[in-house]
Amino acid sequence: MMTMDGLQIGRIQIPAVIPTVTDSSRSGRAYGSSDCGLWSLQTRHTLKLKRFGSFWPATLVTGLGTRQLRRSGRPRRRNPLYASSSEAGEASNLVMCFDFDGVVCDSVNESSTAAWKHAKELWPSLALGDSPEPFLEPMRLVRPVVETGWENTLIIRILAEADLVEASQRFQKRPAKRRANVASLGGPSLLDEPESSSSAELIDNLGIAGLMCKNILGSWERIRDQKIAELQLDVEELIKGFGDVRDRWMAQDLKSWFGCNMAYDIVPDVMVEMLSRGAQVFVITTKQKRFAKALLEDFGVELPEANLFALEDGPKTKVLKSLLAKSEYEGKEFHFIEDKLGTLRKVAKDPELNAVQLHLASWGYCTQKDIDVVKAGLLEGISLLNQPEMEASLAAGVPSELQPQSHHFERR
């Protein structure tokens, strides 16, 4: 409940604090410094304030606006959150499970660039151009359907076969007044359905490649499986090759690799705070473990090795079941924060996982349709979560109070 004094959640009162320090150079969605082509944080932040209003509500926890460097030396926000002993006691009853890509880390530029490098190695005669830049916007558009990193390599090939590079070059040669506003394609608008104005403009500008983006959004699993069969690809080899490309990239230029991965505002800090209050915090991801581990460390999240579950550990439903079965977590509250609605629906349908409270991360790689469905309460057991609520409610240590009806913040 919002009051003049702040936010009341259960027995905990979060004071209303208006930040006195602002940083106009950082995005309201993800922060860091990007070395990946067109995706300028400055552009996205400016656009965010201009088109969608201020991202942060007036009621904020103490400390917003202070800064810290990521371990890679890149700027990041650091929010010292203060808890009473009673709050710490409540937090100790929580088991918090976070997806990684799309919840903790905005990695789409890195995964797209790695996939472009991988495709260059696999298919040197393919029309991939000299830079991954033409692929970055379309790859962000189709990101909601990608389950695992290696799939990006297939999408790069499909878009290259649809003459994406040539279409992008034609677009750049058009008179400015005939172009869609590329800068306006950053941030939340790219996560809309393809029928939305900016996404539709992108699709129109890219011709056949744009139509292929729309097809991928509509039926990726079918297209993926057909392409694997057509090219006689081995998925295990694709997984290994994609990981090898990342390894070489990190070995040759770790700074640029870190720069293409940006932490979402507040999420790493909430994880750190929950750990400090005694909550059990886990990351459950389809990313290969060594990459997720490196990024968590860079974001300042010192997660025990046993609390990181990755591609090597099997499906997320299997991991959640294994955690629920542990005697030391008996009677604790389980929460799973994920940006892929399909994954949440799988968990919701599994009777063995009824005890897990599910939250769709609205800031991640989900579509507007996904958000609207959850927001309307059409999926029992799945609530909508945004970053201000993450800051206020999860940092307060009582996410069990998060109910779907309290999550109806407008996205724009």
C-alpha cells in the first residue's frame, strides 16, 4: 500500500526518499557501457525519458543515485538498501530463483555478436557483411523466442539468407525523411508485438528479412527444427562452437565482451541485498555456466557456486524440483522470476511445482502480448513484476505480498 510516508508492504515500511543525485547518461533499463554498435545507452535513456516519462517512481529506497564501478571498470548503479532485523528475519524464509538473460543481464547485443562471429566461422561464404551491426536490431526484435544462445547462430544465418545486410545497406541510403527512426527502436518498443508501430517499421524497412523476423516470432520452434534438419546440424556441436567463440572473444578482448553485457537497473543490487539478509538466492539459466559466473562477478553478485544452475544442469523445471526437494528449504517461500512466459507456463502446469510463486519480468525479453495476458490475470499463478516493484517489494524482503492485482503499472 502506498502512503505519504512511503510503501507499506506487510509489516515493513519503506520510507519515501526523493533522490538528490541523478544520472542522465544512463539508461533506465540497463546500465553499463556498450561497445556493441548501434545500441547507445545515451540514446535509449534520452528516448525513455522523452517518450515514456521518468522510469523511477517518487517512492524509492534510501541510497538511489550513488554509483559504483563494475569489476570490469564500467560504471554501474549501486543502491545501498537498509534493513531492520525483522526484515532480515523475513528474508531468511525466502528462496529466490532468478533467470539470468532478460532478468539480471541485457545480453542480446553480446549473444547476437557472438552468433555473428560463430556464423562467420561455420559459413564463410554467407553474406554476413563486415560487422554485426545490421543484425543487432532484428536480433533484439526476435529475442523473446530464443531459448538458448546457440539458436542465435541459426537466426543469423536465416536473416543473412534473406539478404538482411543488403536490405540494411539500402535502408541507409534512403533519404532521412523516408527512414523509420532507428533510434526510436531502442528500449521497450522493440519488445512489442510485430504489429506495433516501431517494430512494424523495422520489418518494413528490411523487406524479406523483416518478414522473416515476423515468421520467427510466430513459429520459431518449427523454423528452427526445419533448419537443423535441412543443414544436418548437430545441436551439441552448435552449443560447443558457440561457447568456443565466446571463450576466444573473452580471451582476446574481455573489455568489449563485458561491454556488450549490461546489468538491468536494480536487479543485481536486490540480489546482493537479499543474500545479505539471509535469503537463499539462485540463478537458473540456459546460459553456459562459465559465462553467467563471469558476469555475476562483474556485476558484484558473489553467488555461491552451488547456487548457479546453468545449461549444463538441465531444464529449469528439473532444477526447481531439485531445490524444492531439499530438506533445508522445507517450509520456505519459493519465488521464480523469469522473462519468458512460455517457461513460466511450463512451471505453472507442473503440479510438483505448485509451491513456486511465479513472476514475469516485464523489463526483459517478453512481448507486449505476454505482458497484457499476465496483467489481465488470465494465467493463474503468474504475476507481473517491474523494476520499481522489484526495488520496493523484493528489497523489502517480502515478495510473498506481491499479488497480480498490485502489479498493474503501465509500461508506457
